[in-house]
Amino acid sequence: MLRAGSFFVVDDMIVGGGTMLRAAKACREHGARAVHTLAAHGLFSPAAGELFSGDVIDTVTVTDSAAPFDNQWPGMDDRLTVLSVAGLFAETIRRLHEGGSISDLLEFSRAAGG
């Protein structure tokens, strides 16, 4: 069995969380001591509560690209991180309006670790 520290599971969105849970369980079965999940869009249907319970997933990180969610589950405050994309969207709109380069913006984001 592979002994590893942290595993990171990345997907485009989380709705019910089933895909993330299956991936996290597979990581644990292969020796992961911690599993962190990341997604661009946190849509979170009522079924997503399972992401924040138990000990399969340590953290859930999403952006605020989707409408705010009202669901609250036990453990959510301790495990969920929401990152803002407002600045990136605003700069993209500004560049489009002024004829600037979106490619340069994306290169800057990569160089800055974003």
C-alpha cells in the first residue's frame, strides 16, 4: 500500500459531492493521511452535507463563482474555504472593454501562483 501524506482531488464543480466522496475514499484506501478537495464551482445540493461529515474529506475549497448557497451542515464552517474570483472577473471585463489582452492576464495569474 502506498503511504502518502495529503491527496488533492480536483473537479470542475461539486453538486451532491458523490464524485468527491468516491475519489476521497479511494485515496484513503491507498494510504492518504489527508484528503483535500478543490472545485471551481460549489453548487452544493442538499445531498452535499455528507462532504462535511465523517473523516473521509479534510477540506473542501471552492470559488464564489456560483450563487451563494444557503445550506448549512455540521462541520461545514471548519472544512469549507470559499475563494473570491471577483477581482479576476473584474479585470477580465475591464480588459475586454478596453481591448486589452486576456492571454496576458492568464499568464500573470499563473506567474503569481493563481
